[in-house]
Amino acid sequence: MINVFTQHWQELLLGFGNTLLCSVIALFFSLIIGSTFAIFEVLPYKILHIVGRVYIEVFRNIPLLVIGMFFYVVVPQFFVTLDGFTAGTIGLTLYTSSFIAETVRAGIQAVDDGQMEGARANGMSFMQAMWHIILPQAFRYVIPPLGNQFINLVKNSSVLAFVAGFDLMYQGDAIASTTFDTFNTYIVVGILYLIITLPLSYYMRYLEKKLA
Amino acid sequence: MSNLAEAYSWINLRYLLEGLWVTIEVSVISIVLSFIFGSILGIIRYIRFPFLSAIVGFIIDLIRNLPLLLLLFFTYFGLPKIGIKMEPLSAAIAAMTVFESAMIAEIVRGGIQAVDTGQMEGARSVGMTYWQGLRVIVLPQAMKKMIPPLVSQFISLIKDTSLATIIVLPELLYRAQIIYGQNTRYMIPMFIALAVMYFVVCYALSLVASGLERRTS
């Protein structure tokens, strides 16, 4: 098991870095997209509400792998060529944003109605009240579930292996298929994933207890 | 347009639907098995037996924090090295069951913990044993709280069966790839078919779940 790491640490570290990088990029953009659609759902415009709902339901109910492969296989045929990392990260962002939208929406709705009424009564516009009053309070509720979404994101980023995204899973698979030491290689890859996800998951559990 | 008609010819469509059947078969077997194992593990973790619960809890945390794809690779490509060989179908079911049992164990534990402690105290004070209190009073209430997270877990299980395409399980995604591999003009129609089929199955399940929720609350 040690051999796998000592002989292939460069590839493994590169994969580890790519996994972290694509997870952070996907988290950043899916936070923006997800929060936008979450706000759509609480705005008093029916059409935006429908747009938000459709987006969320579509990307929540289609496998991430199908979305990722669409950007890797179909899009290059008709539009632009995307490398595996980009295609995978786009797929990851769209998929995750639908879950983040649900999380943020639940957070916004958990804020007491009186907060919005109070802000409006003080002369703020709806958007001002949303930005200055509601969202900062909603943020507190959504930190633990967002942390869990990030853990899912790191785990889900393994589908980059399907689209030659050079992530940890891809590198592990490449090492396994050249050395034939599948058993030990996958254990090493698993340990590397756990280095990211396990501490985060314990920290989120601690935060959940503290905030509850 | 003739493209579409060709792509959705009965032969192709039947081939895809057979794949959808494999997807559903794997999903249903894994859901049933992981619900049984997950509930047992969740209860073990909740009850806090000395040693046993700590060990079970740690193993659950390890499995939950690994990518399912890694478990799938490990089961199909890694385990044969130590003499455990499985066909794609059993390997997929085994990997999914291990992973989902750990996820469901957490949901079950969370559901039981969310029930007010006064319920158990009340049950004990009217003369029930701990087990009676758990079975008759606490679990039925926990079940209600567990339905929404359980269903979203089942939905992600159905979506995750698509990962088994890499171990050559002839499920929906694998068959779509075979079809558009023969003729790239079928690519877009196949991706549309994939999206529609997965969406219909998963969305239908989520509608059933919200119906159930409304009836129990």
C-alpha cells in the first residue's frame, strides 16, 4: 500500500489538487447560480418562480454523469471543444447548483416573516431587504447543509474520471491499470478522499450541534 | 426529423427500455437491501452499545465520505485480487448497498434522535421496556421524519446506478452509449431520451414522496 504512494505520489498529488480545484470552482459558481434561483423562488413573480422550479427539478433529477457526458461528448460536436476538466466542472456546477438552490431557499424561508415586514416598513425595497436583512440571517442556517453539499461535491467530482478530467479517481484508475495493483491503489485513493471529506464532515456535525 | 424517427426506431427504443429495466432492477434491489441494513446499523449507532456502536459509527463515517464510484471500482476491480469475483450486476448491487446502507444509517439515526426524549421517558414510565418503547412509540414517529430524506436518498441511488456503466453493466446510460456509438447522428436524440427517462422515474418518485408526506402530517 505504501509502495503505491511512494512510487506514484506525483500523479496522486496532481489528482488530489485537481479534485480540490474543480470542487472549489464548482462550489463558487453553483453558490452564485443556486442562490439566484433560490431568490427567484421567493420573489413575488410567478414566471420567475416557474423558471426556478423547472431549473431545479431538471438538474436534480438527471444523473450527474449524464450531464457531464453531455458537455464532454455532445457539446464539442456542435459548439466548442471542452477538455475533460472543464466539461466535468460545468456538469458538476449545474448539478450542484440545483441542490444549493433548495438549501438556500429553505434558509431564506426559515427567516421569520417579520424581518421582511419590518424592513419594508422602514422603507427598504424588496431587494434591499433581501440583501441586507434576509440573506445574512439565512446564511447562518445554511452553513451546515452547504458544508454537506461541498462534501457531496468532492465525492461527486469523481465522475471527472469518466471524461478524462485528471482528478484523483482518474489518476488512481490510471495507476491501477498500469500496475495491476487495483486492490491497494483504490485503498490509497480512498484514503486521499477521506483526508478531504472526513474532517469536513465531523466539523459540520459539530457546527450543526452548535447552531441548533 | 427523419433523424429523430430513425433514432427512436422501435429496435433502439426497446434496447433502451431494457436498459431502463436493468436500472430499475438494480435500484429496487439496492433500495430494499440498504433500507434493511441501514436501519439496523442506524439503530445500533443510536443505542450506543459499548464498543460496537463506536466501531459501527466509524465505519459508517468512512463509507459515507467516499465516492460511490470508488467503491464500485474497488468491488469490481479490486476485490478479485483477494479472491472475491463478482459479475457486473452483483458488483453494482453490492457496492450500492454498502454505500447506501451507510447513508441510510445516518438518516435513521437522525430521525430517531429528532423524536422528543420525553416520548421514551413516557413509554418507560407507563411500564414499557426500552425495546417496547423504541418499537411501539419512538420508531413510528421517527419514520415520519425520515420519509423526505429517505426518498431523496433513493432518488440519488437511482441516478447513481448510471455510474455502473463503467463496469459494463448494461443499464440505461450504457445502452444509450452503444446506440450513439454506432451512429453519431443519434447522439442528441439519445441524450434527450436519457434525460427524459431518468427524469420521469426520479420525478415520479419525488411526487409520490410529497404525497406521502402530506398524508402522514
